[in-house]
Amino acid sequence: MKNKVLLLILDGFGLSPSTKGNAIVASKMTYFNELLKDYPAISLETSGPALGLPPEAPGNSQTGHQALGTGQAVMHNITLAERDIKSGSFFDNQVLKEACKIAKERSSKVHLVGLLSDVPVHASEDVLHALIELVGRERAQAKLFLHLFLDGRDTRERSGQQLVERLYLQLRDKGYGNIATLVGRYFAMDRDGHWDRINKAWELLVNAKGQVVRSALEGVVDAYGKGQTDEFLDPLVINAEGKISKGDVVILFNSRPDRMRELTQKFASSNIEDLHVVAFSQYYQPFPFKVIYPATVIEPNLVSYLNEHNKKVCKITETERYAHLTYFFNGGVENPYSNEDRFFQPSIRQTDLTKYPAMAIKKLTSKVTNAIEKNIYDLIIVNIPNADSMGHTGNMESAQRALAEVDVSLSIIVKEALAEYTILLTSDHGNCEYMIDEQSGERRKEDTSNPVPLVIIDQELKGKGQTSYIELASNPATAVLTDVPSTILSIMQVPPSPQIGGVDIIKEAIIT
């Protein structure tokens, strides 16, 4: 086998034996299926406790790329918080207690700002409920306001109504707390420099600029009637008195950093006097606010360890996936190591991605072939985002068209790389393989708990495949995403690292 590796990550590309709502099956993907027939493949687990997530939690980009880059299943901050809530230690968190103390001393408002979701990817409904409880315990509840982003991307696209109803019941039972504003995550959680969207959310939070409605529930139902879904909900003002102003306390309760960076930077550069802001996680470095769950840096990780062994690494993806191949993959380290080159293809700046299923894949593919042709990299890591991006639209036709483009890209990249590289073709989590709910028939947009493929493509292994997508998807996962880094080290003939977990999949699961 070659001792250089090309790691191809088809973001959001999972395994499901069902053909209903399976864009991968529907798109045919002739070349991908030829690879399965020619080369050995297994399935990898990507969700739940195996990846440091709560039980039943689907995989996601953060945990998936972190596993691929570190070989570790680090407990997600949401998992840590839910553990602490159960033990009661969450309510003793000094950062939160200090924030409540300041609010009481100033007689100021307390604002909880974040995603209302029952799928713990970016935020947790349980954490929100616990924060409401904690503010009450600390007797800072007199002026408690909630500023919530509706999901519809990692959840069903109109699940917000039910979540708002559930929250209303809790607030009624508590006897305190008001929903001040609502807006879709499309505006509040951008991560690719669409500052017009972020500014719209910011104006809602600090100037109560949006459509005024009598209640959050009424606003959501009315928006649904206009054809809006949770993700794209226009700004709604329920209680203008709840706007963020001088001397207030703000608690940002989203856990995952990539989609909170831009909004948090608005707080950091704000001219609102004496704001006391705390955040659930450290969204970027250096970070100007106190953090409830400080960041954990994982070193050595795959790239830093290869740096120690004088191996050169190249990373390629679209700008919208910047977080995935930088601080997620590098275990919380954002700046590149000395051995690491990064090439980002600008993502297309369109509101409706369904009209552009190819996205930037042709230019991205060209960047990959150029990197291969240079023949200077020992490891090339590529994230191809089309499957995940189209899966999150819920548009089956667009997802099929996107996967057809991915199939063409695969053929170009694999044929270019095969002479010099062993190619590991995998994913970070599932999505586009399950886009229609089998029971309700409703379209799905969220990530899945399904395993993902790992195809080992090397000239010496040709003829050792003999499987199909459905056959592979019908069997349980035989390895975990965290096994990939050790497998890469083995192929590259780099000594194993005790800090980089997992096993050599090729020796343990494919070739005996």
C-alpha cells in the first residue's frame, strides 16, 4: 500500500438499507458503487456515546471531525452539562452564579440567548430549562427574558411550535420568565460571513426590530401560515421591554462554537455599556467573555503528531466548512501547524441552495487535483459538503443532483490520486440517506444516527470489495470513526501514538 493518504470526507453521507428518502440510492452514484465492488469497505459508528454524545443523539460535524482528527471521543459540552444537571452540580457553577449575582446587584435584566432545539447538536432544551431554574434559585428571575432561535435544520422544519408550547408551560409553572424575541437560526447562526443576516438578528436583540406579535406561539403559527419554516423565521418581537441594554446580563447557551462566533463578535464589539456576557463554550480565541464549560484542547492530534514526524498535510474544503477542517479536526487548535497548508474555496453566496446543488464542487475538485499533482503532501484531507448541505434543505431532488456531482468529483479525484495515495473515503455523519420520514412521509432535514462507510482504495486492494451500498448498510457498524486516525498512521508507516486512540481498521477489520 502507498504510504501517503488522501482522506475524502463526504459530509452528511450515511448508510441506510431503506430506499425511501435515500438520496444516495436514488442518485445511482455509478462510480461510488464501482468503488464498493472493487475495494474493501466497512461501516463506522458516528453517533451517541461512542462519539461523546448523549444516548440516541445523532452524529454531527463537530464530533465527527474531532473524532477523525484526534481519535478520541471527547465528551460534548452538552453531555457534560446534562450530566451536571442530573448530579445537581450545574446549579453550583460559579460563572453562572456570578452572573446572577451581578443582575441582582444592578437590578438588571437577565437574557438567555440561543437555539431552542430538542436535538442536542448546537444547544439543549434540557440546558435551557436548567438555566431558567438556576436563575430562579439565585433569585435573579425578576427580569428574565428569553431570546430564542428556532432550528428546523437539525430538527423537523416546523418543530418550533411544539417546543414553544412546551416552554410556555414551564414558564407558566415557574411563574417567571418571558419570551422576548424569536428568529430563525438562518439569521442568528450564520458562519460564512453573511453579516447582513447576523445584523438582522442583532437589531432584533438590542433594538427590538422585527414584526411585533402578541405571543411567541401566535407569531410562529402565523409564520407557518405564510409558508415560513423554523430555520428561516423572520424576526419576531414578543416583548420589546426585553431588548438587551445597558448593564444587562447575557447568557449565550449554545454549545457548538462555529455558528455562534459571528453573533458573539457583535457582543464583543458592542457599545452597550456594562454588559456582562457569559457563554456556554469558548467560541473563539482569544475570547473576551467568561465561559461556563472551558475549551479542551486535544494534543497531540493527528496533524500535530504528523508535524512531529515531518509529514506535510494539506486541507481543502469550502469556506462554509472552515470550522470542520480547522479547530474541529485539530482538537480545538485553530491556527495551522507548521506542516499544514489550507485551501478554502469560497462557498456560493445564495439564499436558496436548492437551485445550486453543485455548489463549488468543480473548483473544489480542481484544488484537490492541484494538491495531488504537487506531490509534496503526505496527507491530503478533503471535505466535500454537497451531500450534507443539500440534505439540510430537505429537497430530495436537489440532493440527488448534488450526489451526481459528487460522483463525478470522486471519479476525477480518485483516478488522479490512485498512483500515489491510499484513499480513505468516508463521512463524518449521516444525513442525505434519510430525507423522508418512513411513518409520516414528511421531509427530513436533520443529521442522522446512521453509520457511515469507510472505503479503502488502493491499487493493491483492488478486487477485495464485492459489496453494494445496500449490503453495507444492512450490516451493523464494525468500527468507530475514532479508529480512522490510527489507521492513517499505520498506512503512513508512522509509529502509533498512545494519545491517539482507536485501532488500525485495515489490520483489525479488513485485512487479516
